[in-house]
Amino acid sequence: MKIVILGTAHPYRGGLAAMNERLARQLMEEGHEVVIYNFTLQYPGFLFPGKTQYTDEKAPEGIRIVRKINSVNPCNWWKVGRELKKLCPDLIIIKFWIPFMGPAFGTIARLARRNRHTRVVCIADNMIPHEKRIGDRMFTVWFTGGVDGYIAMSHEVYDDIGKLVRSPERRYTPHPVYDHYGEIISREQALRELKLDPDYRYLLFFGFIRDYKGLDLLLRALADSRLKDYPVRLIVAGEFYSDGEFYVDLIRQLKLEDRVILHTDYIPNDRINQYFCAADLVVQPYKTATQSGVTQIGYHFNKAMLVTKVGGLGEIIADGRSGYVVDPEPRAITAAILDFYEHRRQAAFEQETSLRKQEFSWSRMVEVLMELYRSLRL
């Protein structure tokens, strides 16, 4: 098949690019011709919350990436849409994560489908955003008018699609494991490379720091008096996408300065394994969520994980076997951390994680994607 992936890729950084590039590689391994139509402009600078949208890492080898899309220029959308109509791919795949992209993606998809051959499939991160803004529903509804079918990676998103689209053609398959962030290394090597004291045990909060991800809940959990005598420290690894001063002040108020390690620059791909391999437990204390790529990185490194009962996070963690699924409040998070260390759960949880990750393969996602495509051709 001739396939176009519409969305983020190198030189943009982050999980969106990582997923599109990994999916492209899997599709090519299975014999398809793939090109990623990437952005020339993804976000205007004033809308981007981080330090930079770009990576200085090398482009992924063997993947064709062309920069075509300007997210805020309607003339560009018409140009790209007409180009794709003429190119006549069998399938266009769009990873949708934010309503802001709805006008661009929706217009391009509507124009491309006018050749009466191309089918458009959306892989939905979110259909209803975590952080709401004016125009969200209107932008998302416009986007859905250009889509033939949907892949949801959590049951919550699967249900949300049904709230926005009448009788949608949709399938569910969990987010695949991110298996391209380096090899598993020993705890000792990871701590040495991060210059961390091996006499302490480490929790990991990883990824862009946004308010809905609940870092404040984790900090309050760590400040619980029941944990004060444990040699446990928290590594916060990821760039602030919200007010960093709020979290720095909270750490100070809770007297956690010597128990929290802030690595709040962007973490390059070739250092991600150091953070995961240094940690005993990966903690995702989200207040709202659908699914998370962080969980799927944790699976790659066979990590025990603690997630909250929001969205689809609890769908892929076996509570009490590979990790914990708890209420999004500090005392519940503290209790799980205490149980983890008091009952020496790490080895058993990591063994279960290494077994369960076989369920989350890229080949399975492509299998579901192709089954959906075939149904759209009928």
C-alpha cells in the first residue's frame, strides 16, 4: 500500500514524533511505501509552552520525511490537500492530539479524499482535550468530517469518539511499547551516568510537566511523614510546560529540597534509558488522562509503575502484579510507595511487566489498522 502519515516528525521532538516515526518503520517493515508529511510550522512560537520545538539529534535513518504543513495557513492546507489528492495514497494516517490542529488536518483530509480512493484513519490520543480552550469542539468536529475511521488507544477515547461522531467506524488497540529508547542498563551504570548516590532508592516522574499530570500530588505524597525515614528520592525528568515556579515553591514549602532531583531540561532520546534504569518505580500521578507514552517506555525497560485511576492509565497496568492503580490523591500514592518498599515488590513486578509487554506490539497496532482499512473499502 501507499501510505501517508500526516503529522509531527523530525526535526520536531517529543512523543508525537517518536510515535509517527516508529509506526512508519513498522509499516515499512511489513512492505508498505510510507512517507511522513511533517510540519514546516507546527506551533507559532507564542503558543508553544516549552523552550524549543526542535531536536538537534540526527534524523531517523530510512524514513522519508517531507516538511509540508503550516498549521495556521489556510492557503497551505489547500495546497497540501490538493497535492495529496493527486498523489492518491491508499491510506492517510493522522495522529490527533489537540483541537488546534483540527482546521489544518480536517481541511487537508477533506480535499485529499476527493479522489474517491484515499481513506483517512485517525489514531486518537485525545478527542476531548485535558486543557480546554475556546473553539475546541468546533475545531474537533471540523476535523472529524475528514476522517473515515478511528483507532483509539484507550477505552475512554473509544467512548469519546462516539460522543463526537455518529456511528463511527472505530477500533481499539492499546498504545504499543516504545522500544527504541536504548538498551536496558544496570542500575549501577545508570546512577553513575546520572551522578546519583547509589545509597538511595529512586522514584521517577518523567515527561513534559503539565498541571494535569499531577506532579504536585506526588510531591505531597513524598512529604507524608510515613515516608520520612525511607532513603527514597524523586527524580523529576522533563521540561516545564506550565509554571515551574509553582513546583519549585511547593518543594520548598514541603521541605523536600534534599529529596527531589530536578532535571527539568528536555531529556534527549539517548539518555532516556539512564533515567528509567536508575528508577525502582515509575510514577504517573495524573489528574486526567487518556493513555500515556511514558507507561509504554516503562514497559520497554521492564519497570514497575504506579498510575492513577484516570482515563485509560489503569487499563494496561495489572494492579498488585506489575504495579499500582490508585486514586489521584496523595495518601493513596504514599500508601502504594510504602507497600512497594516494605514488601519488596520490585523483582516480582518487573518480571510481570516483562511478560505483559508482549501484548503491546507495533505489529498488533498495524494489524488492527489494516483490518479497519479493509472495512472502510467495503
